[in-house]
Amino acid sequence: MLKAILIALMLLSCAKETPTQKVNIIPSKPYGVLIFETKSCIYCKQLKKDLSNANFKDFDIFWIDALGIKEVEQNLISGQKMREKDLSKSFNVDQFPYLLFYDKSGQVHLKLRGYLKQKELNCAMEFIRANVKIPYLQFAKEKCT
């Protein structure tokens, strides 16, 4: 009996996401960076720590749980409201962190997988601001090394 009460208390005390929670990922600045993460991703936690004190003047940074159920207000896919996990599937997110760079209108300019050091993140942002018509890797090699 005591075991059943303890289990019930544990279940009731756990904070759970509900589908009624919402997150808005439409940038107020000219650009946005959407970072897909999972709760167990150590590289996501390190990236979040690295970015906690950074100020990116032209970019809003958004984090969503790739497996989450919060409703996402977005303008990336026809402005549809969808859950975090559905947005993740729409972009075929398969590694974490997964970074999506886009503008205020919802046009995606760059997708990068994995942990980025500050220098690499700054290079990607410089690429977006420059609005050049060359591939990102070529830009990074020429401008960011």
C-alpha cells in the first residue's frame, strides 16, 4: 500500500508538458535561429550554456524540444500551428543540436547539424547577413578561417 502511495505521489509531482503550452518562434529581429534539442542531449546543454550570455543583435534564438508536444506558432511551414515533434519531423531533424537559420518571413537560409563553437556560429550568422549566393562551406572557408 505504501509503495502504491509513493508511486502515485511521484506521478502527480512530475511536471509534464501539456499540449496547451505554446511557444512562438517567429523572430522579432530580422533573423531567427531555431535550435532543435532533446532533454538528454549533452551537446545541446553545452551549446545552451555557451549561448546563455551571448547577444546576437540581428538574431533571435529559439529552442524547442524535438520530441516535445508544445504547440509552435511559426511561419516556416505555411504558418501552420503544429507540435514541436511535428515541426522536427517536417525538417527531418535527425541529429542534435540541429540549427535552422531563417529570416523574419520564414525563409530558411541554412541548416546545420551538431554542436557549433562560438566562432562557427558567428560565421553562420555572418553568412546569413551577407546574403551571398555561394554555398555556406565555401563562404566559411574563404571568410571564417
